Amino acid sequence: MNILHLSDTHGAHRSLGSLPEADVIVHSGDIAMNGSSSEVLDFMRWFSALPYAHKIFVAGNHDACLYGAVIDGLDSNCHYLCNSSVEIDGVTFYGVPMFMEDCSSGLQKEFYEMIPDGVDVLITHAPPYGILDRDGSIHYGSNELLSRVKAVRPRIHLFGHIHKANGLEERGGTVFSNAAMMDEHYGMLLEPHLINLQIMEEKLEKYQTTIDLCSSIMKKIKAERMSNTKMGKYVNVFSLWNEFSGISEPIHSRILHFFLSDNPMHGQGKLFLSAFLEYIGFEQDKGNEEWIITAEEGRVDVLLRRLNPLGAVIIENKSNWAGDQPNQLYRYWYENIHKRKEDSDTDYYSKHPEYKIVYLVPDETKHINSNSTSRPVDYPEDLPEELPMKPKVMTFHTDIPKWLGECMKGLPAENTPLRNLIAQYIEYCKQL
């Protein structure tokens, strides 16, 4: 059974775009922002229309209008669980909402204590104490819920509430999922969690065996790292910088800008730019091209604009594993590529499609959210529904070292300071 888990969408459910296929979709509360009935009704219309065989949701502390409510008229495959359960294909789902009235009166604790034995998938809004519940140094989970989870031992526990603690974790034979989709600033939607119940069961059965098999390998890796540390291998300007204040995505974008621009500090003209364009397959004009390169101006992380002949490269930097904002790449394409084409000779662009979008991630495990490449609802309907060009995925772990490594070949042998700087940045990128 595939279970798609989302939570804490706060009224942005219609911005989610296409969602992955699953047997059951579960929303664990905070479907609204202000708790109004209009928000909740809009969610239920959207949720009921989703193409899933089974749909389940519970209420969160932002869904105040559902307190004491009796919901009628839902399709037979759509279930609102309020301290109640439903069985689907032999799997028991039990849902506990979270209302501020119950929290202040003490009823919330009693509802946690009432969770019955035999629950396979537990759905709550709040997390149990100490499990995906931390914001900063504070744990916001419930001790009563944790105690009952330990007693019931559900196969999966789905929740949200703490936006900063989004993630998946396995403990004591239970898979815990905090799928809060809004970031802590309510400005960006993260990806939902897709959980295969059978795979998770098999994984849990083999968990201890895997630890035993890997322990000797981990010891060797730890010993090797300790030896390298003693020799100073991991100490350079970037690792030290990261230790003091962290290297954020904007900082990485400005480092890339330093190399790509005709910066007098590195004194290498277009060496880095030309090698980068060649690496991504951007056809360069044989004449003297003029480029404007900016970093962290507007919403694009790094923007390379060629003035004559016209062209552009958009670099979306995800060095710190940030999720995609709704329609993010589509908006960048529309604002920085499509509009420029419309204002120019269309015949020229049909012959010179010199536009690229680079999606730069730490390693190959970070993927583009399909929601990022879909057309926003407020855009003209004559535009394509999906991003009409395929972004080139590059990684800090592999591609940035390859690009800068090629650039090293073109540097004067005596330029030791710049060589050392590049080597240190390459070493740091490999560890992202």
C-alpha cells in the first residue's frame, strides 16, 4: 500500500499541482490558515476531487471551524477522522485532531490516551515528544502521545504541526512522518511524503541486520576521517567559514558569481564563464559576447544574460536542500526567457534557442518537484501547461568540481593563490 502524506498546507492546497500516485492520501491537519469555513470547504471540494482510491484527513489547530462539527456529504471514499478510525484493505487508520479548546481544557491528553490498540496507521496533527518536533532548541511534541505510541506501536505515525521539523524517521519499529509542507516562514511549499507500507515493513525487519553489516564499514570510514582530520585535510577557508557562520545558498550563489563574472579579482576574464557554458551545452557565439551576470538580484539565484546575440542562463541554487516553491522554475522561465523572446525577433530565436535553466543541487538524490515546473493559475491559458524546456540538473558534488577542474588547466602555473582557492572550494563542494 502506497500512502501519500501531506500536512500544514494552510490554504495553499490548490498550488500543489500534480501529486504522486498512491493508494491512500492522508492530510494530517492545518488545512486552513485562518480557520474559516470557506477555507475548509474549499479544501474539502479540492480533496474530494483528487484521483485517489481513498482519502483521509484530520483537523489541526488552524482548522477551528471544525471544532464540534459533523461533516456530511463526503464521498464514501473520503473520511474525516475525529478520534475515530477507518479500515482500508485490512489496514486500520486512526485519526486524532488538535483543537486549542481541547488543549487548554486537558481533553487533548485524554484523546491521546484513548487511542486503541491494533492501530496500523496513526494520524495526529501534533507530533510525539522528541520525534520530529523540534523548532530551534525546543521540543513541542506531546509526552502523552509519545507514551501511547510506545504502547500501541503503530506501523506508521503521520503528523505535522512543527514546520521546521519536516522529515521521516524510524524508531522502535514505527515509521514517523512529519509532512508539514509550509516552511517555518509560510513562504514555501515542501514536497509531500510517499510511503510504501510493504517496503517500510521489509526495511524495518532488516534494519538491525543492516546496522550489523555496516558497522565495520562505518568504523573504517570514521577512522579514515579521523586520520585525515589530524593531517588537516578538511581545514580550509570554506570549511572554517562554514564552522563560524555557515555557507548559505546566497553565499554559494555569490561564489559562483565571482567565478562566472569578469571579476578583476580573479583576473581570468571569461575563462570560467566560457568553460561553464561549454559544460552545460550552451552554444557560444564566435564573436565578442557581452554578458551581464547577477547574483541574488530579484528572485533568481544567478542570472547570466547575453546581450548580443541575446541569450540567458538561469541557475537555481539548492545547495542547502531547500524545497521548490510553487511554480518556481516556470515563473523564472516566463519572466527571464519567454518575455525576452516575445520582445525580440521570433525568427531569430527559432534558429538560436540559446536559453538554459540549471538546477544546481548538492547531489543526485535531490530532484525537481513537478509542482515547480507547472504553469501558475494566474498566467495566461495560452501558455504551455508545463515548463517547455528541460532544466539541466547539476550537482555541487560532481559537476562543480569537474567544471572548476577544467578551468584549473587554463590558469597560469604561477597563480598559486587562485589555484588553492579553487581546490579548497572543490573539496568543500564534494562534502555538501
